[in-house]
Amino acid sequence: MISVVVPTYNEEQNIERCLRSLADQTVPRETYEIIVVDGNSKDRTRDLAEPMADRVFIQTGKRVGGARNDGAMAASGDIIATTDADCIVPPDWVERIERNFAERDIVQLYGTVYPIEEGLRNRLSLLGANAFSRLGYYTRTIYFTLGCNTAFDREAFIRAGMYRCIDAGDDLEIAQRMRKLGKVYLDPGLKVGFSMRRYQQFGTIRSLWEWFHIVRSGGEAADATYTKREYR
């Protein structure tokens, strides 16, 4: 059993598209569960998710890391996979996660991203992100494990202490703790469609600068926010 955890907050425009992609997988639906952990949305997110997910509930932890932790604690699966409500997963996503854990002795798996929205700037931005991810992995320096496309051995994830509930950089930080328990593996073929809406709305350079600034500050910074915004 694989448990897929999807954090949400005011995602009525995107949640059905995400959950439809999760329902349209190459493995039988009964071999994985979908858990939606909602940050007390003010729109119809939970109502739309209810018919398509196995469980939908309001998170008790803080930030997106807390939502993923809540989902992991409610999960039935031995493997916890996470994605985001504005993402689209390919039909073989669950199968590929299952195969990686079956064939490799790993505690964490992660992949790459491509832009959902059209445009050269979007493609170049994520080309750079994927290159950074590969460079960090092959040099064993930084494990750029985006929360929209990663999976954990559940027992190891809990033993490592799960995600820190910080504003940014939680997906980098958890990988450093997971690697102390076993192998963290990058599968470049494990791809997820990533929404560029935050970069289109607030600007790529500004968003990346704020992200790096917050990460450099230990995950919290008084003069910048990354996850406390309302996105269109």
C-alpha cells in the first residue's frame, strides 16, 4: 500500500485536476490511498476533494510540512508519497514509486518537475531547478527533494522526525536527516507537472530570492514570507 498525501488550502481551482491525475494510474486503485489534508480552506476545496479521495480532514500541524506530517500519521501505507494540490502526476507515478522502493534499498525517493503552464521562461526556470537537483544529488551536497514529488519509507520518515514546520526549506532539511538512516535516491524519470503560478504572480527572481533568503535564515525570516501568501 502506498499512501499519497496532498496538502491543500483554498485550492478549488486545482484540486480536481490533481486528484483526477492521481485516480488515473497504471496500478489498481485499491493498491494506494489518497489523503487530502486541508488547512481549513475558505472555499470549496474539501467538498470537491471528498468524492475523489479516501480521506479528507483539516490539518492540526503548522504550515505545509505539518499537513504532510498529519497525512503520514493517518496513512495506512508503508510508503508515503507527497504531491501538491496544484500539480499533475503522470499515469505511472504511483507504479514508478512502488518499483523504486521494491528494487532499491532506499528510505527516500524524489524526482524532477516540468511546468504545467506554457512559455519559454517557465521551461527554462524548471530546467535550472532540475539541473540544480541533479548537481546536488551527484555531488552528495544538497538533496533538492521537492515536496510535490517525493516519497518516504514511512517507518524511517517517522523515525527521522518528519518535516520541520517552517516557512521554506523543509524539503531540503528532511533529506539531510533521512540520509542518516539510509539512501536518498533521485529518479530523474519520476516527473510531476508543477504549477508556475506563484512565479507568474510574484515574479521568478523575487520568489527565488525570498526562498533562498528564508532557507539561509534557517527556515524563518521576519522580512520575507514564502508560504503565507494568497495565490490566484
